Amino acid sequence: MVSRDLKLEKSFIDALRKSVEYYPNKTALLDSSQEVTYQQLWNKILKTRCQLRKLGLNPKDRIAFIQSNSIDFIIIHFAIIANESISIPIEIGAKKETVEKIIKASGAKKIYIERKYTNLYQSESSAISDRASCLQDLLKDSETIELESADITDFNHSSENTSVILFTSGSTGLPKGVKLSQKNTLITIRNIKNFCSYSSESFEVIALPLSHSFGLGHVYAMLFSGGGAYLADGLVRIKKVLTAIRENKATGFPTTPAGVDLIMNSYAELFKQSATHLSQMVVNSAPLTPEQTHKLHSLLPNVKIYVYYGMTEASRTSFACLTELGSKYFKSVGKPMDTLKVKIDPKTSEIIISGPSLSSGYWPEDNFPTDKHKNPIIRSGDKGKFDENGYLYITGRIKDQINIGGYKVDPLEIETLLRKIEEVDNVAIYGDQSLNSTDQIICFVVFKGNKDNMELIEDFCRENLEHYKFPSEIIPIKKIPEGVNGKIDRKKLGEIYNNHISENKKLLN
Amino acid sequence: MSIENKVKEAFLDVLKVQENVYDSELAVGDIPEWDSVNHVKLLQEIEERFNISIDVADAIDIEDISDLILTVKKYTN
């Protein structure tokens, strides 16, 4: 086992190259259709990078792609970065309109789309059609390239520059692109690697979307440690996931609280039988409740359960190994990483984070304020507190953001969209947090002339919203409650919703 | 109503997709709406509508519409 320190590595390419040098013939990645060693992965990345250059894609060009979890995802992502271009992974299921907005906002020169989704994004809109190509065609063409020595050594990276833009839901319906440099990410990965003791013997089954920082971070951690990973396309093909865990003797399985619920409620015994070599699970995207932690720990008593607090902009801010700390700390998200400063605003209780692993801001120039060391300062939008031993606890939210199994949704985005419906007089979105694993979107609608038409809202949502933004419930209402400043009174909406639930329960009884 | 139509109805109700999306060759993950959470909801809905209880070992083998129909047939025969 070789454990490497990442602090000397200047870029993703350097970090990956070291793994290639140490373990050229070791399996780096597997997916449902292929398997690659470090050397094979490296060659594919370099060839694809050459092909991108051949096609006129240059340093600093933004290149977007839509590709489900797979080795192809990692090849194109690293090839773009090796080309010193900027990689923009777009989540599977993004609506055509969202993709157009991302292309416009980022100025992407090219978008590569996985073959099975190319029809979905066929568009008369020039934003997509002028720039779109099939990713698998690019990778196939790259295979014919003969690498020359210059292609292998010719890297001149500045790790401070933006290398990746991850788009998140914005409040006005316009997606926001979080700028991430390789330096940000390498510091974070070093922290993760040290905290979770990743090494060349680690192997993770990663079913989290790679277009998000949680999933992508785990792939980086594995590749930069010389470990291996099976890339699963979500948990929906659960048999493949369980088989991958068992056959590859997986040591780690990162997931979300929704994933924990799914496993515990539907496949607990099968999961236990497959997880014979599992030593740790990192759970994030939403808080893991003490009940979920207890259940998971009872099922797999020898597996360490880690949680962390983070956001795309601030990556991993704090880490906790709950099973080591004991049940007293099951509500904690741990202690802040050494490289970060975390403070609580005394007036609002908002968590404020600063440090070198933070994003500099949103694309192109909407930057966060900086401290005297020029490190970004981010107001998280979450409320928190520290206990006497320095452990951080999340106590609430300042922003109205709704967390759907890790997907962040701004109520304003849905409200703005639904107000465009002619028959709708007003609309308000409420994020119900009564479930363990995920929030629920509750949509209150005032129809013009009191002519309720839920189907109309459902059809409109289906047409215009990503599936995770689809309301769990649509409730007609006479008037949207407002505060003194004329803004939607979301606390009152919560009370109305709770009354609605109680009324329904009474009816059922 | 035939098993095929009843499965289709449950599918459209749970996944909240338009009818033209439904295809007898559709597989899990082919559309974003058919994710792991909706997959479990769909199986529960199928169990309820057909008054059956699908064994976990069979449930994890269901990866497309035809698997779903075959499983229902197995449990209702």
C-alpha cells in the first residue's frame, strides 16, 4: 500500500499522472460496460485532449457535456482539463431550456452529448444545435490518434484558474455557475483523503451523479490515491450496484440520506450480504438524522459512517466520523477542516466560511468578497452553532432554498415560472422538511376566478421543470399569505400546510 | 383491464410523465423521472393495485417495463 501526500501536486493532471506511474496496470475505473487500468485511462484522456485541440478547442474555451455516470464521463472531463479548457458537466435530465441557459451563461463553445440523449436535445435553438456533437463519436475518433512524446509532457497548467464550472439552480430561473479551480479541489481532496484514510487499497462504488461536487469529489479522491471506483448510474439498477459492491470488494460507498433510506427500507439484507468488505460510508447532500445513523450502524456495525457539511461553493467544510464520535454527536457535522475558518454570525447565526479551498464565485465575474489573505468568504445561507468542543451543528436555513435529495431548488424559480400560466393569479412554493431524507416541494396556487385546475399545473410542470422540481403536492388556496413587507410569509405557509395534512388525516380516519 | 394496461396506468400515475413517453421497451434510468425513489414507489403501487407482494429477490431483477409485466404475471397466476 502506498499512501501519497497531495500537497506537492500542482494540478489534476499531475495528481493523476503520479497514480499512472505508481499503478499503470491496476484497474482505475469500471462501469457497466468497460474497465480501464490507470495507463489505459491516461492514454484515452491524452488522445481525447489531442482530438479536442485538433477540433479547434483551445485553453480557456468552455466545453459542456451531458453524460451519465461512466468511464466516458471521466475521460471527457479530464481531457477538457488537460486541454486547459473549462469543463462544464451538465446533469442528466436537465431540460432543453436549462441547457440553453447554461450554454448562454457560460459561453460554451461546444457541447458533447451522450449518444442516447442526442435526440432529447435536438433543437432548433442555435445555442444547442450549433455546438452539439455526440460524445461517443468524439471518443471513437480519438482512438485513432497516435500519441507523440510532446502530447504526454506538454502541460502548462495554472491551478489557480477556473477549470470546472458546476451549475446550480438560481433564484431567478437563471442557473448559477460555481467556478472551481484545481487548487480549490486539490486542497479539498487532500483533506478528504486524510480524514477518510484513502489509499491505493480503497475501492468505492459511486452511484452519485458525477455532475455534482459530492460524486465527482469521490472519483478524484479514488484516482488521486491510486484506488479504484465502479461508476454506477444511480441506485435505480440496484442489483448492479449490489453486485459491484460484492464483486469488487468495495471498501467505500458514498451516498445520500435518501440513498440510506432506500437501502434500509427496501434492500437492507441484500446490502449487508454484499457489503462484506465495506469499511466506510460517507453520507451527504442533506443531514443524516440520528435515527438513520442508528439504523445504518445497527445493520453494519463495523462500517464507519462519515458525514460532512458542505456546498458546491465551499466544498467540504467540516467532517465527522459519527461512529467514532458516538451517538452524542449524531446530530453534528463535525469539526471544520484545518484549512478553513468557520464562524457563526452572532446576529443571524449564519455559518460564514473562508479559506483557500472555496470557490472564488460565480461565472464569469460575480466573485465572493475576500479576507486579508485573499481567500473567499462565503455566507452559507445555513444557520449553525458550535458546541463547547468545537463541533458544528446545522440548526436551520436563512435562504428559502429547498433540498430535494441533494438537488437545491430555489422556490422563486418555480414561482416565477408558474406565474406565467394565464389561469394562475398567484403562486407560492413551500419546502416541507417533515420527511427524514429529503424536503418536499408543496405548491400553493391561487387560480383566477377560483377555477381550480390542478392538471394544468401538472402539465406545465412536466413540460418546463426538471423532474426533481416537480411539486409533491399542488394545493389550491384563496390567498397567498404575505408579511408586512409584501413578501410571501413562508412560515404561515408551513402552518397552512400542516393544517392541510391534519385535515386529510382526519378525513382518512 | 389487461395487466399491460394496468401497469401502464400505474407507471403514468407514479412517474407523472406524459403518455407518449411510455413505451413497452422503456428501462429504468431511460428517463430522469424513473429514478430509484420513483422505482420503489412504482413497485409499491404495483403491489397495491394487483394485491401482490413482490419478493426482494425478484424486485431487484426488474429493470424495464417487460420485466415489470412478467413479474406481475408471475405473481398473479
